Amino acid sequence: MDQRIQIVSIVLAVLLLVGVLELVRRRRLLERYALTWLASATILLALAIWRGGLTWIAERIGIAYPPNALFFIAFGFILLLLLHFSAAVSRLTDQTRVLAQRLALLEDRVRDVESRDAAVISGEDEPSNLTSTCS
């Protein structure tokens, strides 16, 4: 592997590792996501430092130039992270829909109780249809 490419790969992997740690320290990245990023950055750093390992992996995969194997592995990690985040977004979308439905039901109940209280305060009899829905 060319010395310059190895140095650039090492620097980028270290910057990724430091960046993730800084985001965790500032509480901008949850620990559950940070573990995935830290593992990815650590593996990329190890492969960038260990020339023999990267060459061995490149030969097994069938890639002629070992630095391309490093980028291939990094691309694989990115795809896995995108899949993980897509699953998380899907779960959060479902939870948001359920919460919006529950909020609408609670707002309806509050409106019913407020109208019933207003009727009681004004001296009117309590409407019978409101008592059956609030019970």
C-alpha cells in the first residue's frame, strides 16, 4: 500500500474516532449509536494501520489494490449504519403516529370535561351524553 494513502486513511479513521467521542461527550450522539460508530472507526483504523491484514482481506475478497478493500469495507459499514438508522426512523414514525392518536383522544376528553364543567358552573344540568363518554 502506498505510504501516503495509508497515512491519509489513518488520519481519517482517527478523526472519525475523535469526532464520535466528542459528539458523545457533548451529548449530541446517544451511546447506543455511538457504539456502532466507534466499532466502525476502530476497525477501519486497525485495517489502515495493519497493512498485512488489509492485504490479506483484499486477496480473499478478490480486490487487486488493498486500499480499495479499505474503502469497500468502509462502504459496507456505511450501508449497515444506514440500514440501522432506517429501522430506527421507521420505529420512531410508528411511535409518533400512536402518540398523535393518543393526544387526540386526550384532547377530546379534556374538551368534554371542560364543556361539562362550564355547563355545571352556568347552572345547567349535566348533559347525559357527556357523562357516558367520560366514564
